[in-house]
Amino acid sequence: MHKPFAVLLILLMAVCLTAAPADDALRSEAEAATDALLRNDRPAFDEHYARVKANPRAADSSTARVLDDAALVWNALFQSPFFAEGSEVYARVSAYPGYANAVRRGILTVGGQRLYPAADSLHFLAGLAAQRLGRSEAAAALPRVARARRTKG
């Protein structure tokens, strides 16, 4: 009766010992990818994000899921500064609590369709990734575009 328990205990210890380095490597790469995201450094982000995705524990990581969405938004940003409410990008980022409030100032309505700012969305995800890693810093504030004033004329 003690022998099966001892075997189970040894197997459990082996799993714990092999999981720890994978967890440390995942966290280290997620930290580096988040740092690159906060710095707006796409080549560094891609390098570290690829390592996050290669880690077998990434599927269980909420930070890795945020980085997945950040990569998607960053790709969308290269195509257009806005994405539509019905797009896959919107479906993914709008699921995060606080997203709508974070980007509300940049939302446009054109022809009855709402368009969401990709840069503000990426900024939101960078701060969220940092939060999920237990960090207090947030992404640097995005510059605001000055609005033209109407003049009577």
C-alpha cells in the first residue's frame, strides 16, 4: 500500500521540478515581450512573443493570451489605424473589462459603423499585460491629436 503512494509522490515531484523551469522561462519571455510592447518595439516583441508561444505552458497563461491579442492588434494597426466593430480584432479586445472605457475617446462612427482605434487598443493591452505580470507600471500615454476649433466665418 505504501509503494503506490511512494511512486505517486515521486511522479508528482518530477512533474513539479520540470514545470518550474518551464514556468520561469515563460514568465521571463512574457516579461520581455511586455517590455517590448511597452516600448513599442515590434522586432523585440516578435522575438520574445515567438518564445512565449513555443512554451508548452503558454496555453494556460492569461498573460500569453493578452500577448496573442496584442500581436493581432499590432498586425491590424499596420493595415489601418482603426478596426470595425464587427471584426475579429474587436471581438477579441472588447472581451476585456475596461476596454470600452479605455478607448472611448478614439472611437469614430462612420456611416453608422463604429471604428475602434488600433493604437489605443494596443496601448490598453500593453498595460493589461503588465498588470497580469503583477507590475504597476502602465504603458506610456499616447499623444493626443489636437482638434481643430470651429470658427465662425
